[in-house]
Amino acid sequence: MYQHILIPIDGSERAAEAARRGIAFARLLGARVTVLYVLTDSAVAAGLGKSMRDEAARSEMAQSFLRPIGDEAQRAGVAAECFYVESDVPADEIINAAKKRGCDLIHMASHGRRGVAELLLGSVTQDVLKRCSIPVLVIR
């Protein structure tokens, strides 16, 4: 079955819940996980203003989302690597990370936006589903 699962997170509670489920799934399979947070310019703009332009502040912001998921994996006895990248195209980073790190499944949340919200905000999950050759398990 699956040996290495990529779990992308975006800092939302929905993504954190999907990550917890992904860790539980990995535990059942005896798989390891890689957790990815993509730090976008919009996340930086929503942060602490000018201080978010500082590398240390950006890193701490990313780690504040990754750390709890890594701790959850450790408590579950699941081998986990957590990292972040900076990009304005999260889907590209998710697909690239899965390929480069040899992941055989992407386990990710969908926010379930519809209508105008989906058009304006786009859908990272939808983009990954359309473009990725690796299986994607979407949690709603």
C-alpha cells in the first residue's frame, strides 16, 4: 500500500484536522509522513506587517503551524519530516515536493469553497487533483 504520505497544510483548522487524520492513516499503514507548509505572500501580508518580512519571523510563523503536526506524529509513533517553502503557487510546491521526496500519496484538506469564493480564491486542492499523477486523498 502507501509508504510515504505528503500532508500539505495551510494553517487552517480544517487542514490541521486533515493532517491528524493523515497521521492516523499513516500509522495504520506503517507509513511515514512529510508535512509541508507553503508560506505565501498573502500569508506574510496577513501576519505582523513589516516584521513578517524578516526571515526569522516568517520561519517562526511556518513552524507555528508545522510544530503541532510534527508533535502529533511523534505521539502516534509515525516518522515525520516537517518543512516549509515560500511560494505564491502552493499547488506547484505540493506536486514538486511529492515527486522530489518520493511520496506515493498526497493527503490533503479541501475547504469546500463554492461559487464566487472559489473563483476569487482558487482551489489549491482542485489544482493538485488536475495536475498531479500521484494519488490524492481529499478530506472534507
